[in-house]
Amino acid sequence: DEDETISGDKTYIITYTMKNYSDERPEGDYIYLNVLGPEWDTHIENFSSTITYPDNANLEKINVTDGEYGNTNSQNVEYKLDKNKIYINSSFNSSGSG
């Protein structure tokens, strides 16, 4: 609510579902996700994300990066795969960039 001010630490839980379409490409599908997004008008110290994909999916060439669009660094982000999930954790430096 734009007329409400929140002070102190706040945790937000955002959930969404993405459906991939069958494009019949024999080499596989390419998925690019901007998990956090660029349009936040507040300081974000850290975030975590869990991406759940179908059990029968075959993931190859996974790359998790941080920073502005086009960045190829992984300075502030860690991820791990476990069964059909990708767990992402990121902490930003004191200036809020990352």
C-alpha cells in the first residue's frame, strides 16, 4: 500500500508458477529467470529462492549469477541442486549492490 510506511526488517514471500511450452527443439530448452527482479525501490540485504522443476527434467549448463542485467559474476550468490530443486541464497554488500 503506497500510503503505508513499514519500518524495520520485513520478510516477503513471493510465489509463482512458470509453465514451459513444448517447442519441440531437439537440443533442449533455454530458460532465463530473473528471480529477484530489478524494480525494487528499497534496500535488500539478502534473499533466498527455491526453484522446483519436474522430477524427470534433465538440467544441463546451469549458471546462477548476480548483479545487474548481463552480469556473469557470482560474487554474492550461492546455489545447490538437490533432487528436483535449486536452492539459491544471496547476500549483498553494505552498499546494497550485488
